[in-house]
Amino acid sequence: MAVEGLDGAGKRTVVDALCEALAARGARVARLAFPRYAEDVHAALIADALHGRLGDLADSVYGMAVLFALDRRAAADQLRRELAASDVVLVDRYLASNAAYGAARLRQHADGEFVGWLRELELDRFGIPAPDVQLLLRVPCAVAAARTADRERADVARARDVFESDEGLQRRCAQVYDELATRRWVSPWRVLDGGLGDISVEALAEDLAG
């Protein structure tokens, strides 16, 4: 299952809770998170670009999308091994993040040219495994922004990048995410509103384990 949402939506918190709840049920659980900044050269380049260390590379929507996709392509064999060996594989951000942010930057919708191009690139050309189900954590943009700001204040090593600090981009991205979920893009979607306190992790874990 791919867990999607804005920066500050609570993806890591939900994945942590799901891993614990699934393990308590005896399920074999694997988890990954993208971008893999400490593991893949493409992800390291993404970090450099988003923090202004690679000139104008971050200005290229398609160029950045290719780097995000190459990170997943490099992890495709690992993903297949995890899928074969595990009952549940949880992924914090996957190809829908690339689709939502790229489309939002270009001011396109989920049915636009960019999303179609991205799906062909990642699934057809790069052959990454398609997610069985995608979970959208929907939170108000103001709440997500406040969380990322709090995270930045608490840890200077996690300074917001150019995407995280662009409020207009975050609003447009939220709209594209909603459109992707409505269209059941690539696979079925589940949409959960609010913070973790409004999410029945136990019920979701029971559903996934079953």
C-alpha cells in the first residue's frame, strides 16, 4: 500500500502505527520511503536540487520528475523481493506523489498531459511495481504547513525545501491528489480525513492483514 499526502500530512506517523499494529497481528511487514535520500544517488541529487545546490535544475518539472522516478526504478527489484516475502508492504510516497506535485507545478489536473506521461514513464518504461491500493491522508493545507514548520524548528537538519515552503503549490497539489483518488488512478484509493486521531489504525491494519 502506498501512503500519500501533502508534506506534513502525517504519512510517517501513520506508517509507523500501521507497522506496529500489523506486526501485533503476526503479519510480515516491510516498509520503504521515497525519496531514498541516504541510499540512492538520484535521491541525493533531488535533495541538492530542492535546496538550491544544483543551479536551476529544480525549475524543470520534467527533470525533477525523472529523478524521482529513477529513484523508484533503482528500488524496483527490492520492492519485488519485499512483495514476495511480506504480507504487507507499506510505502511512504510513491508514484502518485510525483504525479501530484508535477501536475500542480504545471497547473494541470489529474487528467492532464503530465500525469499521463508520468504513468507511462514509471509503470511502462521503468517497470516499477504498481501499488495494489493507495491511501490518501487528507489534511487542511494550513495544518500540513504548520506541521512542517514545527518539524523544521525542532530539527535544523530538516529545513523545508522549495516544494514544502510553497503554499500555493501545496494547495494545488492537494487538489490533484483529490482528483487522482476520485479517478482511482492506477489502483483503488482510500481517503482518510484529519489527523491520526481521526484514523482508526487498528481497523485499517485489520483490513490489510485480512
